[in-house]
Amino acid sequence: MTTFQSAHRTFKNYFVLPIAFLLFGISCSTDATTLLDEDDSISEDVEETNDDTPSDEEVDTSGAVVFDQDFTLDATRTVANYVLSQADYAQFLAGDGDITMVAEKAYEYLDDDFDYIIILSVEETQPSGLFYGRSHLIQNQVQGLGTGVYNNAASYGSAGKLKSIIYMPRTEYISNGPFLHEIAHSWGNKGIIPSTVGGHWGFASTAGQLGGFDQIEDLGNNTYRGSLNGQNGFGTFANGGNSVVYGALELYTMGLIGPDELGSIQVAVNPEWTQNAGEFTADAITTYTAQDLINEHGVRVPSVSDSQKDFKALTVVISTAEISQEQIDTISANLENFSRQGAPDGSWGSLKNFWLATQGKATFDFTVAQESIQ
């Protein structure tokens, strides 16, 4: 770990970049790119046979599954709809929805086969004052990330599989983001590098879903300018919704690359924004190598050769009345695009799905298998 410190120190007033600036020229065709509100947050609780038995292919899985009058699964087996009371639904829009209630409802009818439960409201516009997405971290079984190992899955009705519950108030955020961002919170930033932006990378050369720049220029007098993709400016907590792929540190924490593929990371010490695009002051810039991170936090266990690469999620759309077939079709199409092992279709423009964001190193599956239905 090395630290560079300029000879003079000049501090300027803190300046928060406006949300519009954080888009910094990203082109997504006509698709809207949604950034995280600064209130984005993480909640962490420390061959064919001749017998009469049908094969998986022969099981009739056509048609929607009606578990009860308020909980159904659509015919594609990708979209569950949970109809809530007005009061319970309103609590989600107030930022205090009962995610345990949703999880326990799902586990009444479905087995504990999902790494994630994704809860989506059906709001047509972003609710005023509400975060764009929130990750509730249920467990961590990975060592070397800067936090301990824990498992609170039982508190949500899971026998131990559930890793995270993600809530987003609009179904469009599957494609626009912050979906990729919220998934990244499963592994970062749990303290693997220092940051003044809790749970995010902050002022660092991380260039990923959780923020950071890819280039830094020393302007003298303890003043620096960060840029991303050739444009002055960067986000400290997000970098443009699903238009951005995962950075190297994110891929490392996810277990998708090894330390040999992780370059050095520059982190600003006591950074403060100035009023110029991408410009900030800092006491110093500290450089962390992969070995520095290992020395401080230990090796990542499981390693890249043993880490999980394929993830399953249950999508639960909450509403106060049964959602329409048109809504189901749109949501299902976006889930298919997000989980596709290849580029999404043209309706996504230049937005990235999970496969692209991970450079084809991991998959995400939303299909509820027949065997997962109790």
C-alpha cells in the first residue's frame, strides 16, 4: 500500500454532483437510465423411460399457478404477484415495507431454492423521497471481503439459501437499473477498501456499479480530477444504472476473477467535492494492490475456482390488485433479457444485463422450476 501526498493542502467547500451530471453522456438509445438516489441503502442483518412416471419434460407446467387468492405465479413461471392491502403496499412506498411478510408468503408455497427474492412495486413514476433500490443483506458466507460471516436466513423463512432481498419501487428498474447495482451490494462495499460513502466505492479507481472513476489527474495543491470513459466526472455511489458493467473490484468480490486479474486501486483520503466537474480535494491518494487487500482482509474464500457462478431469484411483484397480463408480459420479457446468456434484445438499447455486466462469467435465473413448487 502506497500513499501519495501533495506538498500543499487547499480544501474547498463540499459540492454534491447533481444526479443529471452523473449520467455524463451515457447513450442508451431512447431508454431512460435510472440512477440510484443518494438514499440508496443496504440493510445488513449481522433419456426416455418406459415406466409410468413422467419425466421433467412431460410434467404439465402450462398455465398460471394460483396458490391462493392473493398469491399467484404466471404461466412463464417467472413472475409471482402478491396482492397486498392498501396499507401494506403504502408501507413499501414509504420505505418501510415488510419484506419478511413477502418472503414468508413465498415460502408457504415454494421451496428454499432461491439466492435472491426480488420485490417490485408497480409505480408508474419514482415515488418522491424514496430510494430507487434497497438491498437487504440476509447472509454472508464469503471471507476476505472486509466483513464477518453470518446467516440470518431463518428470520425470513429460508432454511439457509436466501442471500439477499432486493426491493425496487418500479418494474422498469429491471432493465434501466439500479438492478445490477443492488445485486453488487451482496459483496461490496463491506469494507474491503476505505470509503466515505457507506456501502459504496466512493472516491476510488473502481469504475463500477457502486461508483468510482477509471482515470485520475493530479491538478496540484491536493486537488484531483476523476473521469470515467473519457468524460470528466464520476459517481461516488453509482455510475449510470444498467448502462455500466461491473468493475474489476466488483468482479473480484463476486468471485469471478482472481487477485491476479485485479489491478491496483487508488483511493482518496478525506475527499471533498469542489464545484468543478469530477474535481475533488483530498489529503492524499492511497494505492492498494491486490496483495494489500489480501494482507488486510485475507484471501477470498471461496476462491474464483470454487465460487458460485449461477444464481437463482424469485421475482415477486406487489400490488393492491391483480396485475394485468400486459404487465406480466412486459416484466417477464425484461427478466428474460436480464437473465439471457448473451446481449439483451434491441428494446434495451445499450443497457447491460447480468451476463454482459459480468463479462459472461455468471448467470442469473428467474424461472421457478416445477420441483420448487410445494
